[in-house]
Amino acid sequence: MAQPLHGLLTRALAAGGYVNYNWNWGIFWEQTPEATGTYFSTLMSGLGVTIMLALCAWTIAFVIGSFIGIIRTLPSKWPVRLGNAYIEMFRNIPLLVQLFIWFFVVPELLPQELGAWVKQLRNGPFYTAMIGLGLYMSSRVATQVSAGINSLPKGQRMAGTAIGLTTVQTYRYILLPLAYRVIFPPLTSEFLNTIKNTAVALTIGVLELTARARSMQEFSFQVFEAFTAATVIYLALSAVVTIGMRYAEQRLVIPGFNGGKA
Amino acid sequence: MPMITIDNVSKWYNPTFQVLKNCTTSVDKGEVVVVCGPSGSGKSTLIKTVNALEPVQEGTITVDGLSVTTMKKDLPKLRSRVGMVFQHFELFPHLRIVENLCLGQTKVLGRSEDSARAKAMKMLERVGLTAHAEKYPGQLSGGQQQRVAIARALVMDPICMLFDEPTSALDPEMINEVLDVMVELAKEGMTMMVVTHEMGFAKKVANRVIFMDAGEIVEDAQKDDFFGSPRSERAQQFLSKILAH
Ligand SMILES: Nc1ncnc2c1ncn2[C@@H]1O[C@H](COP(=O)(O)OP(=O)(O)OP(=O)(O)O)[C@@H](O)[C@H]1O
Ligand SMILES: [Mg+2]
């Protein structure tokens, strides 16, 4: 690292109470006091949990979000109202509050035995975070899915109906394939949001990447190294996802439709 | 024998706006009926009620003896037998031309992939677009897309065809290639209800002309009577305006 920058940071850290901060970039290869491996390997296991959590939450968000998004575009009134209420609820309560509700409140509301069983589930915090984050993100996916379907020309639905397709078939073969192509870019950014939001899970004890960086800082006092590593890993993860999605997006292009040359 | 009967049909878009007012007419088997009238007079709405794309509040509509207005469960099957062609083609942009022609055949009629494809290719040949089978709709001209749309309706072996201004979104030089296909269809005896302002087409193949204004069927006459001496003043005005073009 460049010397002036180091000096600057050392001074800043000193101002924050870290007098005589000792730089040690080799810390990653040292064993943790818990003897669970090197700091690097604990960060990697945190990354694994982050990825797992993001994928599971995203699956929930995508499936439920698609369902809610679709029912909001049906011709009848009640599904639309139900979908709107769902979205308002999950979108407008802060994610952290939702997570606390799922973790601390919901088990208390369950029948006693079931609640007790939930509380001592081995991966309880992980499952809770997966559901909490998944439902929170599902409201955002739903908004995108509805918007995508509504952006299609009205005649597409009519043409499907006119050749005799049922409503389900019209969605399955016409509206959804088109809508998902239209909303692919915003869905990509919602997936990136999901990855970023996994960090909130540390508040209920999930040992994901940020939690691992924090515990590294607590054990080793190398706060700057720990969070630099976390930052770099998050950025790399986002970069990989972005590049992958770009590639997938190009494969979805149709000549004469979504940006495809005729 | 009437293929389509429209009996005393009224429709409201909201309690204060009546878009169809007691419309009554019928289309016999093999007959070609042209529907014309000023913009907003309810032509599209009327033609869409025939395959229940638009529901109606009053009156009854039958197709081939079956009541469209009371039917529920079998509507998709009935719709598959009523071909419909839209102003803006409405081909499915993510499906290749041949796939556009196969979707209804396989999913609604339950035909095998192979027989659907064979039928699709035959129909593409008929509209002169075999070479474009593997392209996407966005790669075709407007006239070609509309011919594909007609073929997409024909592969379902329709008992009648509905056209809603099939040429009005086309550049002038492409209108005839579409009209030619329609003329041929009419000559083969297809029952057709056509919303159009192409009076040349009407004169050539129509049996009857219906003139609508403000949601009413103002005039429903044999072609020669309509063009010779329209009874209503509104139709006269409309005709003189449109024929002046
Ligand atoms: N979904 C709708 N809700 C409310 N009003 C509608 C709706 N669709 C059409 N209308 C109105 O109903 C009237 C008839 O519409 P329609 O499309 O049937 O007319 P048209 O004769 O086909 O006109 P054009 O020649 O412009 O196609 C118009 O005044 C139109 O604004
Ligand atoms: Mg119209």
C-alpha cells in the first residue's frame, strides 16, 4: 500500500482511538484464536454463507415475487388488491425490523411446542434470514414483474386469448417470456441488492461475510485489513454477478425485439 | 344459415359510456361483411365481442349455433375456431414465424409438433413466406407480418375470420399484398367479418356492408345498395369523405 495513504489512515485511526495502529497484511494467514483455521478461511466460509443466503433468499423472492407480480395483472379485482397489500406490507417495513419480527416475535406466536422447536433449530438464524430477506425482496420482484407485464402491448394478451389459449397458457407462453426479458436488467440489480442485504443477517447471528470480518477485527484488532477484505470480496462478488448477467442478457436478445437488431 | 348472429347487443365501458347500442346483425356462412364507420364508432368493440374478447352486458351472440355470451368453460376452444387478425399484427415477438404458427395448434388443438409444423409450412407457402419461417417477427416488414398473422389464424382451421383494420397500420405499398390474401380467402368461401376502410376491397368481395356510428348499426345493406344509394345521411357523408381520398 502507498506510504502516504498508510500514514493518513494511521492518523485517522489514531484519531478514532487506535493509537499506534500496527499494519499487518499477513494477518489473513494467521490462525484464529478459535483454532478454526486462518482468518482467510473464516472469511471464505463467511463468503460461502453470504452466497448461500443470497441464493436461497433470491429463490424465494423470485418465486413468490413472480406469483404476486402476476396476480396484480389479472383482470379481476381481488387478486390485484391482495397483491398490492402484500407489496405495501413487505416493502414499507424496514428489513431489519422484519428480520427481528421473524426471529424474535414469530416463534413466540407459534403454538408452544412448535415455537420451541423453531428456536432450537440448528440453522435457525440462517433459515430465518433466508425467509425474511426472501419475502422482503419478493415485494420488489413483484413490482418489477407487474411492471414488465403491463409494459407489453395490450394486443399480445388479446392475440393469445384469440387463438384459444387459456389465461394460464397466455402467461406461460407469451406474457411471461416477454416480460422477464423486459425486466432482466432491473431484476439483476434486485439480485445484487439481495446480496448486499444479506449483511443484515449478522444481527440475528448468521455468520456471513460481514459477521466474519467483524469477528476478525475483534480477535485481531486489525480492523482496517478485515473490512478492506470484506469490501473487496463484496465488490468482486458483485462484479462476477454483473458480468454473468450481462452475458445471460445477451443470450436472451431477440432480433427485432429487446434491443436486438432486426 | 347464419354463422354469426349478433342480437340486440349493448355494451357499456362504464355506467355512463355506452359503446354499443342495441346492435343486431348476422353473417351467413360463406358471407363477407365489411364493417365501416368513423373512428370511435365501436367497430373494433363489436368485432371483438364475437369471440368474447370483449364481454357484453346485454344481448346474445352466437357463433356456429353456440352462444358466446353465456359460454364460459369452452370459450378457449370456440375462440380457437374463430380466426382473428389485428391492426397491429400482434405476432409473438419472441417466437420464430413457424413457432408463431405452431403455438395454438399444439397447445389448444393438441396436434403433434410434427403435424403442426407441416401445417404451418403449408400455410406459409400459401401466403408466400416460406423463406421466412425461421425468422423472428421483428425481422419482417409490416405487410409480411400481417400475412403471417393471417396464416396463424388459418392453421387453426377456423370456421370464420374476424379482421380489425388489417391494413390500416401498413405503408401504402404493402396494403395490396395483404388484401390479395384476403380476397383469395373470400373467394374460397371463408366467412369473414372485416372492419376496414378499404372500399376497393369492399366493392370487390363484400356481400354486405355495415355502417356504424356512435355505437349504433346505422346501415346494414347489400353491397350494391350501400354504394349505390346509402339510406342514411351519416353513411352518405362518410362515404363521400372516404371515397374522395
Ligand atoms: N377499454 C376501454 N375503456 C373505455 N373506453 C373504451 C375502451 N376501449 C374503447 N373505448 C372507447 O369506446 C369507443 C369505441 O371504441 P372502438 O375501438 O370500438 O372504436 P372503433 O370504431 O374501432 O374506432 P377506430 O376506427 O379508431 O379503431 C371509443 O370512444 C373508445 O374511446
Ligand atoms: Mg378500431
